[in-house]
Amino acid sequence: MRRFVILGHKVPASGEFTLNDLPGSGGRLDVLCRAIGASLFVSHGIRRDVEAVLLIQGTVQLRIVGDRVRRLNPDERSTAALLQQALRQAGPEEVEASPGIFVSQGSLTGALDRLYQFGANPVLLHEDGDPFDPAAMPADPAFILSDHVDFTDDELETMDELPRVSLGPTTLHTSQCITIVHYLLDRDAEDSNQDLVLCHKVWSEPKAQLICGLLLDFGIPANLVRQSPPSVYPVTVDGLGEVRIMVRPRDLERARVIVGDYFEDPVSE
Ligand SMILES: C[S@@+](CC[C@H](N)C(=O)[O-])C[C@H]1O[C@@H](n2cnc3c(N)ncnc32)[C@H](O)[C@@H]1O
């Protein structure tokens, strides 16, 4: 499961605000509603394998669970109404305030403990982190983001040990970060479900390695598949076997142009 945990710093934890003024009396609840939308919605549907968690002022936790939630619509006002109704029911025990929206008193350490209990792996999204590498993301990641203000020093101290990853030096909106993370992880999952395709074949291991390195310089990962030489050779003679350079389907066209520009016309089957 993919999770997004958003720390809301100004939303009144009591739920006392007017739905007509989410940015003002709602303490930028509009930012959190957009983050929920980015976490859970696709066009005409909902991501069932996603949970959005809001931690409001470090005291109340709201969980919106993709495979249970009902009555959640893309507009911010109706989402805010569901959250307000939930905030008003916050107590020591978690309750399901409306289908798929759970609320309880909470804390950042409590939220992290719960994530670990469920086998999730928290990752801090921060402008100053290591570059986001989808392939290096843990299984069941839980991305932690702030709202319209920075994480506090206390929050950063509590999350000091967590991996910190960045989507680049530009500070983005919370909901934009979530959309980008979904895109990168979805694309990575799609890649790993697709078979690699033949880009070129050569009959020299060093040349194959050279092409592989060149493609990587252009951001195109390639695998080498070695075929045994024909049986007339009594032993495998290094360099005489066919080496197939395989790439992802979405890289094929560009990879073939690069091979053509730097080496020779790529061979097709
Ligand atoms: C609008 S930003 C926070 C406010 C911002 N730090 C400020 O006060 O100028 C919302 C959150 O999105 C995440 N975020 C924004 N840009 C990011 C980036 N380039 N890489 C990773 N996370 C980012 C961080 O979690 C950040 O706290």
C-alpha cells in the first residue's frame, strides 16, 4: 500500500471553522483537501491501495482509506465537510466518522509507530533530500509531507532518522509532490511489468559494454543478453557470442537513435 502523511499546522483541531473560509478560519484546510484529492483520486475513480493520513496540529489523526472511503468527492468544500465532521468526533479511541474516514487523538510519534506496526516504511519528502529514485523506494512507502509551512524543528528532530528524499530544488505544493510521486512510482511499476525489447545486437562484449554505458549516460538503462556462439565452436570463444542490448519499450526509439548516431544503424530481428 502507498501512504501519504500530511502534517497540518494551522487547521483548528477542534473542527471549529467555517466551510466558507477554508484558507482563513480553516487554517489552509484547502491545502490538505487538495493533498487528499491528489493522493486518492484518478479520473473517474479512486486509488484503492492508497491511504491518506492527516496529522492536525500534532494532536488529531485522520485516516482516509482508499478501499473503504465513500462520499468523497473531488471538490474541496465537500471534502472539508467530511473532515470537519470527523474532527468533531476525535477521542482517545479511533472511530470511523464516516465510511473510510477514521479519526482519533494522535501525535507524530504515534503516527510513525502505527506505520511501523503495519509494515510501512516512512520516507520524508523534503526539498533538501537525496534525489527521488523510484527503484530505491521501499515496499509500502509512507511519504511524509508538510502543508503550506515548513516542518517544525521538533518534527524534523522526531523524523531525523528517516530517509529524506527530494523531487528537486524547487519548492512545490504538497499536492503537486503527491502527484509526481504517484507518477514516478506508477511508471516504475509499469516498467517492471513489461518485458525488455531488443534495441541492437553486436558480436563483441566490449562493444556491447560501451553501448550500454553510452545509453546509461543518456539516462537509458540497458540489459545485455548473451547468446552462445554456434555449435561449430568447440568452446565459447570470448567475443564471438551474440550480445543483445535490451531496453525498456518506452526507451526503444530514443535508444536506437543514439546507437545510430554514435555507432551504426541498429540491427533489428
Ligand atoms: C509548500 S511546501 C512547504 C512550505 C515551504 N517549505 C515553505 O515554507 O517555503 C510543502 C511540502 O511539500 C514537500 N515538498 C515541496 N517541495 C518539495 C521538493 N522539491 N522535494 C520534496 N518535497 C517537497 C515538503 O514536504 C514540503 O514541506
